[in-house]
Amino acid sequence: MADRRNRRVAVFGAGYIGLVTGACLAELGHRVVVRDIDPEKVRVLQGGHVPIYEPGLGDMITRNKERLTFTLDLDEALAEAEVAYVCVDTPPSVSGDADLSKVWSVVRSLAAAPHLQAVVMKSTVPVGTGVRARAALDEAGLTATGYASNPEFTAEGRAVNDFMNPDRIVIGADDPGVASLIAQLHTGIDTPVVTMDVRSAEMVKLASNALLATKISFANEIATLCENTGADAMEVLGAVGLDHRLGPHFLRPGIGWGGSCFPKDSEALRQLASNTGFHPPLLSAVIDVNNIQKRRAIQKLKDVLGDLAGREIVLLGMAFKPGTDDMREAPSAVLASRLQAEGASVRCWDPLARPTAAEPWISARRYASPEEALDGADAAVVVTEWAQLRDVDWARAAQQMRQPVLFDGRNLLDPARMRELGFTYMSVGRP
């Protein structure tokens, strides 16, 4: 039997999850081949570069280049693999259900590898997918190959650290031997390993993200009530978070959540519930609050400026969160679209973001620094809490803006100081 620190692993998908999974498994001592069907992505990776921004990932890939390779070739990926990880994306389909076409494509391709000991689902999939995957593997002749669900709980901007230092490792497998094999792949990581049936493991990922999204939407709803009553949401939620039963995490009001996980997983869970004949009122409210939150920023600007037509509005931050270049479901896209619909011209700044070559970004003007973007603007919105924004010369910006109006959608700056500098300053939940 192979040493538990020297397994041979094939990872399918070189996106955020696939790259982090492959690099971290190599860091743990395994020999990993990452396979993707995008020639340009594979070419970049083979050249020693990383096509996404994720702190620590590039260094880890370089450090493990003897154990970690990238390929377009299916046979090369499967040749000596003992375990295959499925790490492809599962975007929403037209019906709202997860599009599993890439998952099934990978599963069907495994028919050429009856030597596999296990197939591990890392992609976020609906509950019940494992039953279908097991049947597909059996149909492909892989009856002796085990199957497991091993959901990921990594956050962009700290994904490498989250993989190597997780709160728990969740393994769903109906065969204890398969669960033990997947646990062995994580040897070297000191954390509880929680084993359960496949369906429960599939639900854990969706439920975890839904609860985190609920805390954010709750914080935003409380912030709105604080604005209406004169209370300070930062003080209120800070005190609430000191309760050991609740904790402070994700209890910070802002402009709304985005990214590749919360929006997709919340909608997927709601769709899953609907497919069973259950309408989840709490989850639906969580999603509604988040959708409204992004649009409240526009109304706050209109309350001060009136008609936004012809105004120059700056979006400070484009990525959905700091520490990443990811634009998926970013609140900035909603704000830019709404501002343009109101007739405003959109300026934007972000140190890393990679927007698509489509609207609203085609019509928006991007600047190299916050100061350049603010010069001559009518108003600005802090969309992403980049630390660089704290270092902006706001006194100078107040003089250079046509109107020093600022909506701080992340409560990043000090209200008293900004008002002293001459800003009409608005934030979330603070009087």
C-alpha cells in the first residue's frame, strides 16, 4: 500500500478550488496532476504562472513543482491516479438548479480508470448528487471505486490558509474504508475529521454558506433599523457579537455580499427546497435583504444629489471582497449598472479586479489610483474595503471633488474625521 503521504491524485478543474486543492495536496506530500480543458489556462500554469490572484498560492505551486503538474491530457491525469477529485464549477442553470454538466463530463471520463480507489466530489452540488454519481460510476464499470463527498470551506483571499488550517474536514462516504482513505490524504493537518453519509456532507456546505449569508443580511437589516432610530449599528452589533453564543463573525453591516459562493449556494439551497415542495421563508428573506442592500446605496446618493443624470460617480473597489481579483456576483456590478441606468457616468478603481469585457464595465472608466478617480467627481462609494482606501489623502480629495459626497458602504472610514474634512459622509447603520 502507498504511503499515506505519497498518494497519486488527479484533480479535475484548475479554477479556485481545483488549484488550491491540488497545490495543498502536493504540499502535504502527494503527487498531483491537475487537469483542465482550457488550453490557455494550462499553458499559463505550465509556464509557472497562476491565472488567478490568491495569496500564497503561487509560492506553494512553485515550491511543489516536482510533485505538481498540469495537463490537458486525460490519460496523463489518470495514468497512475489512486484518487480523483472533481473540482469543476457548478453555475446556476436556466431553471435555477446547479448546472452539473461539467461534473457529469468528468465522471463519464473516469471510465478509463478502473484502477481508481476513490472519486471525491469537491464541487458544490445539490443534495442527492452522490447517488447519481455512484450510479454513473457503476454504469461506467467502476463498481470497485469508492465515492466520497469532501466539501470545501475555503474563502477567497485566504483559501490556502483555510485548506491547511481548517476548522474541520468533512467527509461523506457510505464506505468507512473510503472515508479513511480521504482522511489519510489530509495527514499533516491538525483538525477534527467529521465523517457522515454522503447526503449530509452535501448539505453541510450549502447550510454553512446560507448561515453565514444570514448573519450578514441580519446585520444589514439591523443597520437599517439603527438608521431609522438613531442607534449606531457598529456599537450595537459589536456588543451583540460579544455574546459567546453568537460570536462577532459576519455581523458587520455593509453594501451586501457577493462572490462565487454565497449568492450561488443560497439560491441553490432555495431551489433545492422548492424542488421538494418547501418554500424556505427565512432563506428567501436573507436573499431579498441582500439584493435590496446593494440598491440602497443608489437611493442614499439620490437623497443628497437629487437626479443622478450627468453626475460623475466613483466606485472605490470592484472585486467582491479585498484580497482577491474575483468579480463574480460583485456588488460593484449592480451599483455600476444602476448608476448608468440613472444616467450617471461611472468611474472605478480597484488594485486587482479583472472585470469582464461587457457592460457595465465597457462604459465605466477605470483609474490607476483612488485619487485620480476622485478628481472632479460628484460623489464616491466605498464598495470594497481595500486597506489602501484608509491611506487616501481625503483632505485633498475633498478639495478636488466637484462635490465631496461619500457613501462608505463598508464603514471603513471615521465619520467624524470625514465630516471635519468637509465631506457629506454617509455609512451603513451609523447616525
